[in-house]
Amino acid sequence: MANVVLVIDMLRGFMEEGHPLYCGDEARVIIPDIQALLEREQTQGSTILFLCDHHAPDDPEFKMFPPHCVQGTTEAEVIPELAVYEGEIIPKTRYSAFFKTSLDRRLAELKPEQIIVCGVCTDICVCHTVADARNRDYPVEVPVDCVASFDQEAHEYALKHMEKVLGAKLTGTGGTER
């Protein structure tokens, strides 16, 4: 059994300046770490799944957040730095990558040893996806150098929550336990 890597919302709408929900230059720092993670996991036979915000133009989420990552726009595309990696794209419309997506079915088919979750935002889509994965009894690893948010305080809270409450294993660079 190999791992499954869930790459959460590493999209132009979050990672490129000029978009309404740009996570900031600090978030871009994780891109090389995610590249290294994907390269390492690919050589070990892991499957990479890109979970991508893909909203309808009238999505109810836009009552809370500005319109972002609307289907058919460049904002909903995986950033070029990661688009070169072989992986399946699974569109999503809510915080958790499990909500009304094919993720449950794919994981049942793949039977991963563990799920590794990376991407943005730590306190929103990453945390909700980790919670749902743990509620399904998957072992989950979160490499702390491969997640980011536009809110540093919320990022730190989410890391602690995922570790202490949800039981995710936080790791540092190269997969070492933090």
C-alpha cells in the first residue's frame, strides 16, 4: 500500500497575486516544499490528488468570501509549478475535500497506507479535509512546511487542532516528526 497525497487548493486564485483571495507571498514559500514532497512521494508509488475549488458563479460561499476560483476561469487552475506533476484533479465546492466529491470513492479504491495533506488554507480547507479524513479513520500526516494560510494566528491554531484534537501527525521538512 502506498500513500495518497491530497494537494488542497494550490490554485492560481489563492497563490497568485491580484486575485481576491490571494494567500500572500508568505504562502508561496511552501511551493518548493510541496514540489519536494510530490517528487519524493511519486518515487515511492504514491497517488497525487489535486482537490480544487471549482465554484459556480452564484455559489452560496460568495456570501461569505468574495467570488473566487469560478469554474472555467484561470483562478481555478492548479499553479504552473505543480501542474507538471501527474495527478488527478477532483473539483470541490466546499471546505472539506470530501463534501459531494469523488474523494471517498477514490480513497476506497486506492486503500492508502496514510493520507498526506498539503496546501492552503491551513485553517479552512486543509483542516476541514483532515477532520473528515480522520473521521473516516485514515491515518493523516500534515507536513507543516507544506501548508499555509493568509492568517498566521489561525494557521498555528489549526496545526495544534489537527494534531491534538484530530490526531493528525505533524511532520517537518522531509517527513520527520515535528
